[in-house]
Amino acid sequence: MTARSTRRTAATTRIAAVGAIAVAGTMLLTACGDQTKNNDSASTGASTGASAGTASPADLLPAEIKSKGVIRVGSDIAYPPVEFKDESGKTAGIDPDLGAALGKVLGVEFKFENGTFDTLVTGLRAKRYDIAMSAMTDSKERQEGIDPETKKKVGEGVDFVDYFTAGVSIYTKKGDDQGIKTWADLCGKKIAVQRNTVSHDLAKDESKKCAGGKKIAIEAYDTDLEAQTRIRSGGADAGSSDFPVAAYAVKTSGGGKDFQIVGDQVEAAPYGIAIAKGNDKLTQAIKAAMDEIIKSGEYDKIIAKWGVEAGAVTEAKVNGGS
């Protein structure tokens, strides 16, 4: 779920004693994202459900989803603690817990289906999934179907219901940071990341700035766990992923002996539940259900369970990313 999609805010925020915090298991996020400044209906025409009046979230669901009783959720289930398989093989994490809570409000089952992260949006277009919920960053480029590198339109885009805020962190083998504190320090070094994530985009952008031919060697993998394995084995100097994911890896991998977070958290932005364009009723229903679990306190319980309270939001936003 790496802050996963392109962020262009270039905002940086300081995290005090991040390594100690992560190893201690507090997994606090930096409260540097502000979703309140964006309008719900930003540039897409998707309804926010304000006209729904007193209708319940379940009343807003499309008839075909009501009749099936299931919302099919595309997710890359290899991104702890956002979504992953626990020791029993059950899908667990922040997103599955939130999905279960949303399902209770809507009267349907959120059925998580595993897929590689970079195929989730195409899966929405192909109607394999009704939504994608996978630590996916809401960005204007994703909303508009713009390729982040070429800046060309490659699809119709998606709408997002934003529900969390996270930034991106760099991590290295514990006790071997090789002087890496910032993204600029990666010039001439090798980084392992998950493909088509914010971390991947940041590495490519930073490499273009490197002087003297000392580019960043980038190895991109299908999952963040594969990237972690590469770093653990000494095949890469550093890795990068969303801060809650990096902190969880620091805390759990090798009993807390494998990794350490270095430097600042950057690029704070909202996670969004992605929905194909034109499915305004579903967007309305999910936003209304998210607002309901926030209001009831169920949302806060789930966020606290996973130790990521600083990334919590006070209301759902539609297309709040920039």
C-alpha cells in the first residue's frame, strides 16, 4: 500500500528521533499533511454526497452492489501494516480493518483481492474490482489519468475518497547508514523500492539532479517486501517506503535488528480509496460510510490499534490530493 502514487508537494517535515520511535513500536506519523484545505469536489465532477440529505450510506450504494452484497477490493496485500497476510494467512492491517468497519455501515462485505500495485487502477477500469484500497496516494495525476513521467494522459483517471495521511521515509541496514540522511545523499548509491510508488518516483527525480555522473542506481520490485529482502541481504544501500510501513519494518524485521530510518520524512499526502470515474453513487456511499465511522469513533479505534494516530483525519475528502 509505499506512499503509493505520485506526490509533487515537495513538502518536508522533521521527525525527531525517528529510529528510536519506530523501534519502540510507537510508529507515530508526522502530522504534516493538511487535507482540510482541499474542496471535496476538486476538478472531477464527482459528487460528495452533500445532496444525499438524510439518506443513510447504505441507501447511496448502487443497486448492483446492494444485490451482490459484496464490494470487490483490489489491494496489494504485501504492505504491512497497511495490508498484509498474518501468520494464519488471513488478510490483516489498517485497510482490511477499515474495510470491515465500512462494510458494517454499508451492509455489504468488503472482499479484498490480491493484485500487484501497478495493476490496481487498470483493474478498476476492467471492472475486476469495484474499488482499490492499498495505501494509494491521491494525486491530481492519478485523478486525471496522467503519467507522472511523460505528463501525457494515459487513462481516464479515478476518483478518491481520502482517509489517511502519510509521508515517505528512507531506511538502511541498522548501524550502516553510509552517511545517508537526505535524498541527495543517495547519489552514487543503490536504492531498492516498490515499483510505481512515490518512493520510486522520488528516486528517479532525485537521480536526475545528481552531479558528476553519480546517478542513483534504482532497483524496483513488485512488492515492498521484496525490496526489504534486497536491502537486508546487502544488495542495496537503502530503501524507501511510506513512513508507517518503514517504521513497521524497523520494528519487526529481525526482531528490530535489521533496519533503521534515516533523515526526514517527506511528501506528506493523503491515502485514498480509488473508484473508477463515473461511479459517483459508490463514491458518495463510501465517503458517507467513512464519515460515519469517523464520527462513531470506530475509525480512531482502528487507527490506534495500529499505532498510526498522527496520520488520522477528521473527515473523508473526495479528491483532496494535489
